Amino acid sequence: MIAVIFALLAIVVFTTLHWGMQLPSSVETIDSTRVQLGGEFSEANLGTSVSANGAVTVRVLAEQYAFVPKCILVPADIPVTLRAVSADVVHGFIVQGTNVNTMVVPGYVATLKTRFAQPGDYRMPCHEFCGVGHQGMWAQVRVVARDQFPFEQATKEAVNCARR
Ligand code: CUA
């Protein structure tokens, strides 16, 4: 029994270090009925922002049946923090070839850290059944080379593929 416990712990440590998997931690709650009324996830803040210390944060709103922004713009090969909330029911998203894979549960902020190695366009589908429009719910992640990303603008306002 003890061996099994240690084997499971070893798997957790291995996947955390090797694959960048993140266990749910520091659970952060939010009132999902009010996320669009102001605060961190108000419309103007959705997208990619760069803080004064250079940290890149992407804020995403999931709602039936779309992600906002529809096309997420991020720089390649830089640590990126994703923060997502739902405005209604349980959603989720995954970006193939990365460690980005999370549920977005109403009432909680889903946070994960990643780094997109290669520039390119990646599909980000919703992977939790969320209603009749579920299969049409997806976003795009556009990873651009560092010198193509509007860092200067992103310190002032959240950017996305259309607003850059
Ligand atoms: Cu949102 Cu399925």
C-alpha cells in the first residue's frame, strides 16, 4: 500500500516537472454572474496584457457559445499566464501540443502557466459539453514571434488578433 502511494506521488511529481502539468491549487473564486459588469474580466481587459514587470497575462471569458477574445494573440517562447472564467456553465479548453488543458467552472478562476514554443495558429476548442452550441465553441491562439508582438500597446490595453 505504501509503495502504491509513493508510486502515485512519483507520477504526480514526474508529470508536474516533465510535462508542466499543474494541480489545482490556490483556488480562487469569482462571482460568475457579475464577471462582465466590471473588474478583472470586464470586456476591455479580455485579451493579452503585459504588466509593468513584463509578465504576460491572457484573460479569457468563456460563455455559451464563444470565447472572448475569439482570437488570442501571444508572443512565442515567453512564459504566459492564462486566466479564464465562465459567465454561465462549465466550459473547458485545450490547445494541442501544449500543456494548456483546463476546465472553466463557474465561480472559479482557472489559472495556468504555459509557454508557446513555436509561432503559428492553434485551435482552442471547448472540451466540456456546455449545450447545443458546444461543438461550435472554439477560439484561436495566434502565436507570433517576439518582435511581432505589440508589447508596448499591451502595457496600455489588452490586445488580441484584431486589436494590436
Ligand atoms: Cu463551451 Cu462546450
